Amino acid sequence: MFWTWDHSTEWALNRAGAQTLGASNYYGRRPETFIEDYTRLLQWCGKHHIDAVVVWGLLRDIHGGVESAKRLCDVAAKNGVRLLCGVGLNAYGGVYYEGNSPYSLEKHLEAHPELYGFDQAGNKMAFNFGLLGQKITHHACPSRGENQQFAADSLRWLFTQLPQIGGVQMETGDTGICRCKTCRERRTHPENEASLSWDDMALMYPIAAKAIRSVSPDALIVCETYSNPEPSPDPKKPQGFGENKAAWADECLAKFPEKVFVQWVGDSLSKPKNSVAWTDAGKVSNAPRSNIIRAHYSTYWMGQRGEIAVDWIADLAQKSTAHGMEGLSIFGEVSPFVAGAELNYLALENLGSASNPKASLEIFFRDVADPLLGGKKRGKQFLQLARTFGDGPRVADALKEIYPLCAKLPPDAARRWTWLANSLSSSVCTAG
Ligand SMILES: [Zn+2]
């Protein structure tokens, strides 16, 4: 699966306005570019066995609202790819991410201010969450029946308006939880100071899945947990984004709807971080729910956007398979013109396929990367040289190796090495 925000997705080249990082940013490209970006992306996924693409910000007035989403659902269906709408249930905008729609969470809360979430001090939960420029995020109180109804109505509307949409990836919010009296009394687990709540997930996901399935019984539903699947050793401490699952997570997971994909965060369990040992206690069961794991490779969230990450993806694929995961999700925002991103996407295809059941990096190099990079052992060489990024003397040596190679190789292979040379020289450039 590919995961994307609309504002950072840049597959149509030489068009203005893409952002390179963020969540919940403004949209800066033209409406027609939104269609072009995702058309290319979906066509590529269709050719390369990527099963689904998550789009956060799918519905915005500024890039054509429902009409644009419909066009992309058609493209996805034609290419055999499931287009999934990113949906925030208590935060992250609701179904209609931005604009003048009754299904925008922001509009809903502005019209009914009593339905907001409230912090410990009793303040309405509407605060700046902008990473690039200001963006106010609006939180709903999940305990309020009106908000549960709003989420269910919005989802039924989404699947009625877009009958070809493949499903949703939904979240309850990880930017703080409502601390009104009803929420505090409802939650049965210690969640003081928590940024996310397993109790809220267990409350909202069944309501949402029921609404979706009432219109679209076959929809693919992915439920975010914001956690890695390794149990926390602390029986009382709530965990933050990407940390071990809370001690009470399994109790809440048992209340999740059946036949959904439970989504986990893989960054700490795999290279390059490897900060958490993934033990047998972190194995997942695929009955009655499936499991998928997502990581932030090749993004500014944890490195360089577009950098090659094939060995890290292989590491996650191997560990995930051994621990019961059925799906892998990586960012798909960068065009495969960027050779690092291209190799990552092809690695996801190859390492997650039956032709490479052990997710062997050697097989990926031999069958996929080497031919694209000019021949035997070139894949490994490319990866090794890419890792000199930012290291002046080693970059200088790498460039001495790459430039003569470019002259000898056919154009497409040379283009990929040229990208690497430019990327490395930019990392140590002192011009300007
Ligand atoms: Zn509340």
C-alpha cells in the first residue's frame, strides 16, 4: 500500500507548488495537477502490484471536491487499485477534509461548538497543528452521540457519492484527546497526558465500519493504532505515536470491527532505527482481523525525502512476515523519476511478492535493481554510495566513481546514477 497526503504528492513533474513534508497542510498545486499527480501514481501502482493508495486530503474544495475524487476513483478502478480516503473521525478533518461541505468536521464543529473536544482546562480543542504554515486542527468529543452520528452519516455519504471508492484508512486522532467529564468517565484505562486513546479507537471504529458496510459491504477498511505491536512493559503508562502498544491495547483491539486491517507503525522495529526489539510477544493474529504495518522511510519525517531505503524495507518485510503481518505500507508521495523513490517502490513490489517469499535483498538486486542500474552488482553499489550522503570526503570519492559510469551506461540507467550524483553533491555543496 502507498500512503500519501495530497499536498506533498508530486508525480506530475515540473509543476509548481508541491510541499515536501507535512500533515494537514494547505494545498498548493493547481486542481488539474492534483488529477495528474494521482493519475500517474495510480497507473504506476496498477502496473506494479501495489494494491491500494491512501489519499489524505482527498476531498477539498480547492482541488475540485467530489468531482475530482470521482475522476480519480475511475482511474483507480481502471487500473485495479483501491483508492482509500484518509478519514479522521475525531480530528484530521472528517470525511470532507477542507471546504464548504456539511461533511467537513471543521464546519460541523463550528456550527455546534458544544460538540468540540475539551482539554483538561476546559478549553475547546482547536489549535495550530501546522508544520508548514498555520493550520488549525479541530477535535470532536467522541463521547457525544451527535459526533458519532456525524461520523457515520459522513461515511455513508462518502460511499454513496463515490461508489467506486476502494475504502478508507481511518484514525481517531493522535494530537490530544478530549478530557470532558463524559470522556474521562467512559475511558476505562489510564490516559492522562496521552496524545491518543485506545478506548476512543474501540468506541469509534465499530461505529464507522458499520456505517461504511451498510453502503459498501466490500470496502477495504484500515484502522490506525499509532503504535507498534510490541507490548509496552509498563502496565500503566499510555504510549505516544510509534511507541509500543499500551498494556490494555489487546482488550481494546478485541472491540475493533472484524475483517478490517489493523494498521501499526513500523519505524522503531526496523532499520535504520531498530530502537525496539520485536519479540514473539509482538506477533499479531490475523483472525478475525488482518494486520498491516507502515513506516516513514524516505521522508523528512525521519530522513531525506526520496532517499533509497531498500534495505530498510527488506528488513521490515522480513520481520513483518515473521510476526504475522499481511500488509506493508510506505509513503508514495515522490515521483519514481527520483531514483531512490523508484527503487523503494519496486522493492515494496518485489519484497512483498510470492517471487521473493523471504524478502531477500539479494534477489531484489539481481532481478530488479541491477538491470535498471546498468548490470551485475550495480544495485548494491548504488545503495552503498547513496549512504555517503553528507560525508564530504566520501562523497568526493563516490562522485569520482559515478561520473565516469554515467558516460558508459544507456540513458535510463545513466539518469538514475545522475540523480544519485546530484543528490550526493547537494548534500555537501557549499555554493551560495
Ligand atoms: Zn469528550
